[in-house]
Amino acid sequence: MSSNITAILSPPPAPRSTLETRPTDASTAPATVATPFPPDHACSLWRSRVGSALRTALALTMIGVATVYGPATLRSYVMFPAFSYVVAMLIVGEATLGDSLHGTASAFYGTLLGVLPAMLALLLLPAQGFSIAGTTLTVSLSAFVVALPESTSLITKRIALGQIVIIYVTTFGHNAHSGHSKAILHLAQVAASTALGVVASVIALLFPYPRLASCEISKKSKLYREMVTVRLSLLVNAFFVDNKACTVSLISQVRCLTSASTKVLQNINLKQAALKWERPPLSFSSTPPVEPSERLQEIETPLKGMEMAISSVTAVHFSDHQFKRDMISLRNLINLRLIQDCYMDPCEIVDKTTFPPLPTLPHDPKDLPSFFFLFCMFLLHNRSLAPLFVEAGQESKIMPTTDQTENSCKEEPGTKRIKIPWYTSLRRERLVVALKCSLSLGLAVLFGLVYSKENGFWSGLTVAITMTPWREATFRLANVRAQGTAIGSVYGVLGALISQNLMELRFLVLLPWITFASFLQRSRMYGPAGGIAAMFSALVILGRRNYGSPTAFAIARLTETFIGFSCSAFVELLLQPVRASTLAREQLSQSLKMLNECVESLVPCIGSMAPKEKEKKLRVKVTALMKYVQEAEAEPNFWFLPFPFACYKKICASMTKMVDLLHFLAKSTVLLTEYSHGLADVCDDIPDSIVGEHLVHLKKLICSSAKCFAEVLQVKSIARLEKEWKRKHIPDVETGKVEGPYVDGVMGADGEDCQKVIASFLQQANELMDRLDMSIDESLKNQLVLCLATVGFCMEGLMKETRELEMQILEIVQRENPGAHINLYAICCKVKEMST
């Protein structure tokens, strides 16, 4: 079989042993497990990063050699080698051939946006040239026009803005052009400097062979599948091991692998954008091809569920040795199938295995995690029969079971596609982004020229090449960019001790620094912003000559860079003064409202595709919440209260888990709907008779809590609310006798309602299975047991995570009001009373 998988359950563990095909008893698994990472993972990661660093160094070295030793004609046109370095760094890095082609097209379009409008302005330039005010105004207006369109790529905008700064600021420095020919020559020099950076980037990415995105995705996919096989083996081992310490160790290894697998998937997602530039623009199929990340996500989701189940298992009650051997055999077959997927089409893979027989549906909720683990393994085993959700507009074999489902799911609110007029696309957000870019660049050019007319364009260039249309962690990025600029400038000054007549030695000194800075880009401390700043700062000192004293230039550029960062931060605070902590709180409130809608969509649309769209929206909301939480963590407190990062981190974890639970809950109801079609003569509709009744109760419990939490988070001041409420003096609320779902808590202090719902569901589900015991075959019985147990597990998990949300939100509000007694449900009730 395959030689790429580490055999986890077969002692002694070998570095690269073959995948077992014979059944192995999990109870004999060793207590110490081999390293969870495939042996080639570290080497592959190292080779990838070193390769990217060397390609970057090659591109930058070619620019340096061309501008120093190139023909006189070339050097007469490439008058701005620093901008050539900027263009190369924007394109190279982790780029593939598709990325370089995209970067080339973006650079060409950016040149059109930057050079062509400037041609008219320079031809109309007055004899005395632009003043500082005129230069600032021209740069600001040009930047606004470039930044306003939403469809323009980020590389295009940065290149166009950089060209605008160079064109107008250097024009100011040389006063006026004597004639149109010099104006056109100046623009040609800017365009030639841009072209040199593009050409060097493309050549570097072609040498010694093209780095294709398709090949990178194929390698990463194989690496991911190897990780999946090891994760699956670890999870199955942890499922059957009785030793608690060994189980904890196995779970820890699984989590390490999960983190690495997530990074591999993110890398694949980034590379997918370059595929469209490498594929021919011919399509003979009416349906778009399935992206690799989507196929791999079908594997990742069940594995997350298995990890979730293992973390919840208290004791495994599958003591039958034959069942263990069947599960180990099934695990081996799944692993073999994952490896075969790398080398053949799924339709060519023949799999005649069946799921091993299961015991009866549990009566104790503590046994539900074990059955949920088997359900996720069942999804892995049958993933070629999925996806269970089909896209809208395609034919589906899963139909709603009742007229009510059809009517309620036929038109979801907000799902109709409305044709929006073109002028409405100029939303306030786009205007704010364009205005932010315009003001930042204008102020940077203004104060940069005031400080130094000779080096004034560095402040504007700093803003131009770091401009982003989205919100950023302003202070953190300014900090790492300043640090990167400082250490790069120091290295450049030290390297400048070598004479300018020995540029060969200077380039040799630059090579290790470029490699080091490339690794800095992937570090948590500096990131891409700090790494690029460190690389560029050394390049502009050691990669050029005839610019004066290196020490004086380094000091002047540090000052200009500080001016640029200060202008960006000032404009960011001026136009978007809301702190990240406030945005995180608002995003949490929106996520809770979306959670409410997602849970509400489950009940009328049992077994349908409608909840899938809500789930996607909720996942997007939670992802945005994580982004704001990370930004708020790095935000300085100043005179504000410290951001409760620990609470928000737990909230994000709970919300992410709830999204996954809703996914599995919807998927299990879809399967139950499909199975119920063949059982119409034996029993009533399963989703409506059993699942629907308890989902209604689940909806009542979770939705009321989510609404309550969202209302509380929107309260600006609890003390002001109390004063206004006391002024109105509503006696019923004061005595705690107000009717409504928020007064005494929804779930009960110890989760009694949750336990009652799960116990009632398991009782009715077991009664159903008793009636069907003699009427269905073993395979269908297993599937019904797994689906029903999954519904119970997901319902219990959702209610547990809702209680966790309540605890964390209560702590957040309590920190803001340390001297008050906080009751979330009472606060929500008062808010409702005050609004009526």
C-alpha cells in the first residue's frame, strides 16, 4: 500500500511505515505515539520558505545589477530604482506564476491610472512649477480617483499611488519642466522603473522552473491528506484507549495537527486565486469546477466533529472486540482511500465496505458523543455520496416532507436577487476609503515636503505602498513598520561602510538580509508589514549609489517614514474613530442576531437547504468577530478599560463550535428526511414527529437567549438605564413578576431544561427504534441510530455553548460595572419595557 502514512496504531512506530490493511486491535495500541507530523512536513515548509526568499533575492538583485551595471540607455530611463524594488516586492514573495501574471496585469493597469492622467497635468504645468499646496492638492485628487473604484485590485492601487507620488513630488523638487518632451520623458522614466520591477519578478518566478499554482496546490493537498490520515488514526486510537493520560496526549497531538492542517488549507485557498491566471480561458462545461479547498473541506468538517466528540467522551461503551477490529479496518480503508484520491478520480475508486453494526440508541446523554464520533466517521466513509447540500438551481433528491416546509422555505427573506443601479455602488464605505487614502497621502506629501524638499516623496511613498481599503490595526502595524524600517536602515548604514565602487560586495551583503527579512515576513512579531519594511530600508541604502551620505539619508528617510505613518494614523482616527473593542462588541451583537436567525431557520425547513445559507452568513459573522478581537487585543488602552480578550476568545470558540454543531444538526436532519421516505408505511415522518418537536423547544431556548444577549450588548450604560427605569418606576419588573422569556433565565441555573429536552428526545427516539426494529435492515437501522444520536448531541452541545456565552457576556458586562449586580435577563427585560 502507500508508504506515505505513519502507522499510528501498530507498534513499534516507524518513521515511514506502510498503511495496515489487516484489522488491528486498538486496545493494544502503545501509550506513546509517533510524532503527529509527516516526516516531510518540516522539510517541505523549509524548502518553500527558502525558495521564496531566494526568488525574492534574485528579483531584487537583477534590479540592482540592471540599474548599476546596465547599459547607459537603460539607466537613463530607470531613474527610480527604489520604486522598481517596491514593485518587485509587491509581486514576488510567496507568488506563483499565476500571481506574477496577475501582478503584471495589475502593474500595467496601475501605470495607466498613474501615468496617463499625470501626462495631462504635466503638460499643463505652469512655468514656475507646482507649489507645495498645488502638489498636495494634485496628489490628493489623483489618489481619491484611484482609490474610489472597488473592483481595482490592491496591487494596482498601490502601484498607481506610488507613481502619482513620484511624478508630482519629484516634479516639485525640480521646479518646472522646460518643454513637453521632458514631461513625457519624466513619465517614461516612472513607467520604465515600474516595468523593470515587473520583468525582474516574472523572470525570478520562472527560474529555474515555473512555480505553478496548480503544482503547489497538488503538493499541499497531498500533504494535507497525509496529515488527515495521521489525525484519523490518532482519533480512532483515542476513541478506544482506556488510559486517560494517553487519551489526553493523543488529543493534544490531534490539536497540533489540526492547527497545521488549517494553515495548509489556508495556503491552498490563497493559491486558488492564481489558478484562473494559469488555466486557459476555455470552458466546455456548464458547471464551474469544484475548487480543491471545497473538496478538502468535506474531509476537514467530519474530522473537526470527531475531535469535538473525543473531547466530550467520558467513557466508551463499545467493548466488543469485533466492533473494535471492524472500526480499525474501516479506518485503514478510509486512509487508503484518502491516498488513492491523490492519484485517481473518485469515480475510479471501488469501495464495497459497509459500516459495522451498532448497538441500540443510547438512553443516557453521556453516550451521545461516542455515537456522534461514529456519525462523523460515517460521513468520512461516505463522503463521495455527499455533498448532502446541493447548490440552488440544481436538481435535488431530497425534497421537503410537508407543505409547510415547502411554503416556508420557498422564499427566504433577503434571498431574492435585486438588480441594484450602478450609482448606488458608491456607498458611504467606498467614499470613506477613498477619502482616507486621499487625505493620508496629501498630508504625508505636504509635511514631507515641508521637512525636506529633496527627500519629501518618501513620506508619501510610505503611505502609497501600505494603503489598504479595509480597516487595519493602525497602531500595531505602524509599530512593526517603524521597527522594520529602523533595523533595515541600521543594517544598510553598516553595510554602506563598503565603498560604492564595490557594489558587488554590497549586493553580496544584501543577499543574507533579504533572506532574513523574507523569514521575518512570516513571523508573528513582524509579519508582512515589518518584514517588507526591513527589506526595503536596507535595499534603498545598499542597492543604489550617488544619493549622498548613507547616514544622513537613513536619518532623513526614518523621519519621512515617521511622517507618513503619523499621517495615516491621524486620518484613520479622524475618519474611523471607533475603537476595535467597540467594533468587536457590535460584531458580537450582530453575530448573536445571526445565530438567532440560523436557529430559527432550522424548524420550518427541516431537511431542506435553507439553513445552509444562514450557516454561511453566521460563519462570516464569526470570522469578522475574530478579526476585530485580534485587532482589539493589540490596541493600546489609553484611558479606556482594558479589553477583556480572554472573555472574547472564549466567546469566539463557543460561536465557532455552535456553527459546526448547526452544520451537523442540519446535515443529520437532511439524512433523516431522506431515510423517512422509505419508512412512510411503517411510521410517521421522523423529522416532523420527533426531531421537529424538540427543535421547536431548542429554538425557544437558544433564540430567546441570543436575543437577550444581543439586547444587553447594545446598552451603552447600565447605570443610565437603571436611572431611566427607576424614573418610570415599573412595579412589575421591580418585583420580578414581569411576564416574558427573559426574567429568570432561559436554561435554568444548572441546565435543567437542557437535560429535560435531551432526555425527552432520547426517550421518543428509542421508542421509534423499538417500533422499527423488525421492519428495517441493519444498514438503515445503523444510519437512523447515528443520525438521531447526532441530533441529540448537537442539541445538547448548542445549549451548553449558549450557557457558556451567557457566562462570558455576564463577565464582560460585570467588568464594565464592577459595583453593580448584573442580571442579563433583567436588564433585557428593562430594555424592552423602556422601548415600549
